[in-house]
Amino acid sequence: MTTTIGKVESMRSVFGKKLAEITQSDSMVVTLDGDLGNSTRLATIEKEVPEAFYQMGIAEQNMICVAAGMASVGLQPWVCSFATFLTKRTYDQLVVSIDQTMANVKLCGAYSGLLTSNTGKTHHSLDDIGLMTMLPNMTVIAPGDANETRAAMEAMYNYNGPVYIRLTRAEDIPNFTTDQSFTIGQGKVLEEGTDVAIITTGSMTYQVIKAVKILKNKGLSLYVLHLPTLKPIDSEAIIKAAKQTNYVFTVEEHYIRGGLGSIVAELLSEEYPTTVIRIGVQNEYSECGKNESLLDKHGLTPEKISGRIISKVYN
Amino acid sequence: MSKQLITIATEIRKGIVETVYRKQQGHLGGPLSVTDILTALYFHEMKVDPKNPGWEERDRFILSKGHSGIAQYVTLAKKGYFPEEELLTFDDLGTRLQAHPDMTKLPCLDFSTGSLGQGLSAGVGMAIAAKRLDKNFYTYVVIGDGESQEGQIWEAVNIAQKYNLDNLIGILDLNGLQQFGWTVSDEEQSEDKRVRRAPEQRALEKWQGFGWQTFEVDGHNFNQLLSALQSARTDKNGLPKMIIAHTVKGKGVSFMENQYEWHSKSPTNKEYEQAMDELNSILLSFKSKQRQNTSIEVKPS
Ligand SMILES: Cc1ncc(C[n+]2csc(CCOP(=O)(O)OP(=O)(O)O)c2C)c(N)n1
Ligand SMILES: [Mg+2]
């Protein structure tokens, strides 16, 4: 089984276009910007459906509660900012006004992870999976490519309740998914080998697909499980991956604590005790740097990912 | 040797444009907007010593609108805190000159910023600490007008007034633009639809209403900046001070001025050359004016 690689499409431009379509067809859907629309591409809505666009300025906490109020009257607000400000800056507001009230608000965290156009640690978001999956009513999605983003947004639109979607600024990811529809909570098996399972999410799945090429050349048989939904988690798919292989690795553009690696390790320790090796950002703050050097520094390039796996398997 | 503030500020602007051009990343509009304010502070007003950056009695400075860090770095380099060559490491992996000021990497920074709205609160903390420890230093904080949309700014404003922090001096870089902002009415719009606004209105009344002593100046006029800074320092009346500085985003480079797109954008070769030509001609025209003797004296450092 090999994954077919399609054309490169920018996740943020697909995000803007898809949301413009949704707001065009449903006047109950509105969008709220935290003064970053030209970066996140929420600007597409201002341009194409101006009546659906509200500029909330640089005031994220207020923006979250405004969205909650709108939702309580029946609107479906989509709130967008950089992932770090959208989640950390507003966490109490998210808990109390959105999650506890089960508000039908869609939270869009752009520029997640390390790849934020070289702005450094204040702009990196390496804890948002942890923060958002901690919330009892929240659904958390991290699509792997632009095609999946489009499909996930349609599913979010049709779902009634709070959803957080984690988006990447990286613009060199080709479409490797082909599905037109998205089922919240369902993982996707990309490879079905028997030696090593690699479980990934979001922007890292494409890096893993590239790492798999290197690993296959070393004679390893790989099982790759892509999890575009982190909450609710596809427990069955994770357990199956562990049962079918000898090693389980997780890869994420996030701290290894609190994110995908923790979710997988917690689940397996109760359901099918297995050693889980978590690849991601360690216990440290990140810094400025170009995309490639940041991924390299934190061990998230295909070369570093495959190297880590090889050194474990053939130690 | 005493230098002219306008000359220094123009040199700093050249350093900003040069660095962002060479690295092809970073912000320009905000840094060029705040350059004269930084020049007035570091080259005239603040009690600092580049040879002893950790000096306990030094005045403290916080660039709360941290995305303008490059302007502070060039200013610090010109002041002698570190060699100008280091500017070319800006934004590189491992650099001390992070996109947003990071005090854990560059020791001559008094505070780290980058997430808007937090610096004024830290300034309140420094000012309270100075009073409590009987220290005479002043704390200066520069905030943006877009940044002032953050509720936290107004939380800090309230506490500063409650604790009579007349050793806290804020400067509002009021340039009428932010990153994206709001569109304007059709009448106000230019043909190419590029006009957008950070609609900070009645800044003066707001700050006064919260019990601060206010000054309103042209943020590119050194006579006005220096006299406001001096009164702010010498009026020991228990009131925190806010200098509302009317500025132009992208100041000094004609095609960047008042254009929201230049918030963060890297110049092409041609744009870079034009920008440098314009800044150089400011230097030249100022030098000829200087001969006619309209100078502002700078304290020797
Ligand atoms: C909490 C937070 N929200 C959003 C941003 C992204 N951001 C960086 S600069 C900026 C605009 C700032 O505008 P203003 O304060 O007016 O600064 P200036 O015009 O001087 O550049 C925004 C939205 C941020 N750094 N921090
Ligand atoms: Mg501004």
C-alpha cells in the first residue's frame, strides 16, 4: 500500500475559500477576526462575503465571549487567530463561555506549531492540543493537508458544538488524502506493515510519509496511522496499530507532553500496554528560525524521524 | 561628540530597512513608526550605560509592541550595546536578536514581549518595585494603538493610577494602523482600496479619564518629544504619565508610509534601493540645514 501524492495546495488559502463558501450559503454563519485576517486568510471572507465578517481587533478574550453570545442566539461563529493567542490568551474564556456552555463555536487556530513565519517562541503553539483536548465538550481536529481541511470544515459546519481546528502555515504540503468527506473521530491507515507503527497528526503526517520512504529502503515494514481527530480519539485504530506491530512511535509538531504522544500512551497503558516513543518538541522553549531549521532542531524532519526510529529498532 | 538626533534616527531607519531587506523577513511599518521615540529615549532621555547594561539604577524600558524589536536592536547597536554586525543574525536560529525581544537571550533588554498587551503591566510592576526599594529609576513603556485594544492595557492603567506611579512613563505610538484593522467608508477610501484603520479615537480623553497625566506630541518632532519627556519625568505629582505620540506607520520611506501592507513585508531590490535613497536624502538635507544652525543638542554619552 502506498499513499498517492497529489498537488501542493496551501492550507490557509483553502481555509479562507471554504469558509467563504460556507458563509455565502448560510447567513447564520459569521466569522470573527483577531486582526490577523491577512495572515490567516480570513480576509477572503471580508472580501467575498463582507456582511459575514466581524473585525474584533487585538482583543482575543473579548472575541471568544462575543462568539459565545452570538452562538447562544443561534448564529454559528467561526473565530480565527494565531493558535497560540486563540488558546492560551483566552483559556478561561474558552472554558467558561464556550466549553461549559457547549457553544456552537468553531475555533480556528492558524499558524500552529513551530512554523509561524519566523516569529519565535511567543508565536509558537506547542501546547494547544493538550489545552484543547483537556476540555470535556471540545472536539479537536488537526487535518494533514488542504484537501482534508476542506472536508473537515464541512464536517465542523454540520456538527453542533464547540470544535477546535489546528491549522498549519506550511505551504509545501501536497494533498495525500483524497476523501471528499470527513468523519469526526476516525483515523486513517496510510500503510499497513508489521514492524513499526507510526501514529501522526496534522502537519507531521506528510513528514512521516517522507520518512517512511527512507525506512522502507532500510527494509522495515511500516504501519502508518494518521489521526486528523484528536478528540474524540479513534481508540480502536490505535489499539489495532499496536497489536499489529512491535514498536509504536508518535510524531507531532507539539510538545511530547499533553499532545498526541500522551493521548496514545495513556490509552495503550490501560488497553494494551506497549512502549510508546514520542517524537515531538521536548521540555524547552523554541526560538526563531526558518521552517527547515526549526524542524531539524526539534527532530521533526523525515531524516531525523527515520533516524530516531532506526536507532531504536536496530539499537 | 554630540550628534544630532535626526541623523541618528535616520541611521537607525537605514539599519532597520537594511536588516529586513537582507534577511527578507521581519516587520517594517511599526519599527519605522517608533524609531524617533526610541532615539529620543536612548540618546537623550534615559539614564542608561551601554557598558554596564545590568546597572541597577538604570531606567527601564519595555517595548510592549514587541513586533518592532528590530528598531530596538538597531538602536541598541548604535548606542554601543553590541556590534552592529550582530544585526545580521536577526531572526536566525540561535540568535540573541529574536523576532520579538527576548530578555533571556539579550541581557540588555529589560523585558520580553511579543504577545501584545502585556508590557504595560510589567512596567507597573517595575514602577511599584522601584518605589518599594527606594530606587529613583523611571520605567518607560511603548505601546501600540492596535495593541491598546487589548483589555489588559486598561487593567494596567487602572492599577498604575491606584498606586500613584509617577515613575511610570508610557508612550503611545499612535499611527492609526495595525496589522489588518478595519476598512473605511467609501468616501475615505483610496482608489486602490488599500486604506484600513486602527480606529483609536479619543486616546487623550481615555487616558485622562483613567487618571493619567497626558501629553500630546508629534511623535516625529524631537523638540516636542523631548519637552514632553522632560515634563513627564519632573512632574512629581503622583500621576502616571502617558505621552500620546502621533506617528506615521512606515515613517521615512514614502511608499511604506500609512500602508498597512508594510506592517510586515520584505522589500524587493528596487524597493530597498528607493528606500535607502530616500533615507540618504533626509540625511543630506538635514546636514545642509545643520549648516544653517537649527540643531537640537544631544547629551554626550
Ligand atoms: C496578543 C496578540 N495578538 C495578536 C498579535 C499579532 N500582531 C502582531 S503586531 C499586530 C498589530 C499591532 O498593531 P499596533 O499595536 O498598532 O502596532 P504598530 O501599528 O505600531 O505596528 C498584531 C495583530 C500579537 N503579537 N499578540
Ligand atoms: Mg499602530
